[in-house]
Amino acid sequence: MRIAVVGSGRSVHALSRSMAVAARGHEVRFVTVGDVPPAPGIEVKTRPLPRQAFAAAQAARSFVSDLRGWRPDLLHLHYAGGKLGTMAALSGIHPLVVTVMGGDVLPEQHPGGLSWLERRATRRILEQSDMLLVKSESLRSALEAWGGFAGKTRVVRWGVDPARFRRDPAAATAMRARLALSPRDRVILSPRPLVPLYNVDLAVEAMPQVLESEPDALLLVTGYNAEPSYRESLGRRAAALRLGDRVRFVGAISGADMPALHSVAEAIVSLPSSDGLPQSLFEAMACETPAVLGRLPVYAEAVTDGESALLVDHAAPAVASALVRLLSDQGLRARIAARARERVREVAFLPREVERVEDLYRELLARGPRAAANRGQWLDLAGLLLR
């Protein structure tokens, strides 16, 4: 199949999923705006999207024209909203498959929610799609609130390949050297985006209590999509708590280096206020890194409290107690780690999920052509470009 994929070049998930599809023998072109990291096995087509309104409009028209000109068998959009999503939908290419990521349809993941323009643009994309893919039943339920899209929604968790994401002592040794970690350091990893939604501050607040029992504990905070003001506030709070070098901010870590980073860690901590079913969780589980998770209903689709993860209330004392429990009990860590890796094979095994996506593509192609784009989307795009 000839598959056009549109997604953010900053999204390691959209790129890795595209590469997994291409590895099945399909011709995949990843179309986006801005910078894109290396993506072996797929063709990448990118262009700048200027801030000046007229130049942006010209770039958007070229983007749409390029998509149509490649004449793909289908179009797969990762993220049901925004400028990229609206430009992709304007191509009028069908079948149109849309992977809903979470923040596109969950207003609570945005400070101030979604504007009426963002909601309208997203709704039109959802309506125009031939099939919607979500990574959890919770997201399927969220789509119902957008207008009853359950009939064309399928749960595809994507997940990870355990052959790539596995505990690797040699890689862990190299990563420890790279980060100048002491052999005594017992690493707790925060792998989520560094923005307020993910409540990394709770992990920082938990550290004094953790250190009372486990003085060698060290919180490593990655900086993916970091919001500078939030990062600065965390640094100030760590200093106020006199945590010294027991909290370290290591910046953005490439997707290729995440298995090694998970291999260093004895636990991860993930405490968002709202979530889909995160890839970072499956990566940790495959690497046998036990997770301390904020108590959200969506996680029940992947883990069981006390068996494959520890679920806690969104409060620093509860987070600290769970981390101390893990660090102090090697048997518990081993049991959770082993069961977590098993759960990846059961519910988030990438090779199996990609085969399912292939079958869904074929199902859509067998249905025949669909109507072109909604003309009102040009107005949506104009509004989004002018913001």
C-alpha cells in the first residue's frame, strides 16, 4: 500500500508507528511541517509553516497540493485537530484514518480548555474521517461526547516491540556513565512531558520523604516538550526542599535512548491529571521498570494495582510511600517487573497491533471512494493560522 501519514515531527510516536507500518513492506511518506528527526525506512516530506499570514496560507495550499499529488491509497492522520490535522483533512484524500492521541479530544489536558475554533476544527476532522483509532476504551468514550463516533472507532494500542524495549544491563552501564551517575544512585525516572498536566511537581515534593528511608534515591526528570516556566518552578522547589543533586533534570532524551534510560531506573513515576494510555508506560513495562501511577481509571485497561504497577492518589505522601515500598522490597519489584512485561505482550504488542492496522486499512480500501473535504475547513484553517 501507498500510505501518506501526517503528524507532528516532534511526535516520536507518530514516527515510530509509521516506521513500523513501513517495515511491513508498505510505501510510507511522512508529511509534516518543521524539523523531523531521522526516520529510517520512510520518506519524510516537510516544509516550514511561516508565522506571517499570507506566507502561511501559501504554505498550507502547497502542503495540501503535495499530499494530493502523491496520490496515496489512504491518508493516516495522527492527532485529530490543529493546523496539521486541518490541512490533512483539506486534501480530501480517502480513506482517512485518524489516530486520536488524547489532547486533541480531552479539553482538560489544555489550560483553559479548547477554544470554540479548536473544537470546531476537531469535530470536522472527526466527522470527515472514515475510521478513528484510539488507544483506550476511555478515549472511545470521550469520542462519544463529541457526537457519537463509536461506530467507526477501533481500539488500537500500538504499544511497543519487546525485542527493542527490554532491560539491557550493558546499555544501562553506558547510560550511567553518560549521565555521571554514581553506582549507589537508585534512579526514579520521570519520563513524561515536562508540563503542568503531568504533575511532576508531586514527584519532587515526594523526594524528602523518600530520602528519609532511601538516601541514595535520585529523581531523574526528562525534558520532553518542556515548558520553561514549569521547569524553572520545579528547580526552585527542589532547591527550597534542599534536595541538592537528588533531583536532576536531564533534558530531552531521544526515543532511541529510552530503553537504556529505563534500564537504569528502578521505578518510573507518572502522575498526570488526565491521560489516554501512554506509550511511555508500555515502554517502562517492557523494560521491566515498575511504575508508580496516579490513580486514573484508564490505567485499569493495562495494569492491576499491586501486580503490574502501583496506583496512588495524587498526593506527595502517597507517591513517596509507594516509591519507598518499591525501593525497599526487591521481591515486589521483581514480581511487578515480570508481570508488567507479560502485560505488554497481552495488550500492547506492537507487531500484532500493526497487523491489525493493516487489516483495517484493507477493510477501508474495500469500501470504495468517499466525498471530498468540507469547504468550511478552509475557514477553520484560516482562523488557526491567524492565532
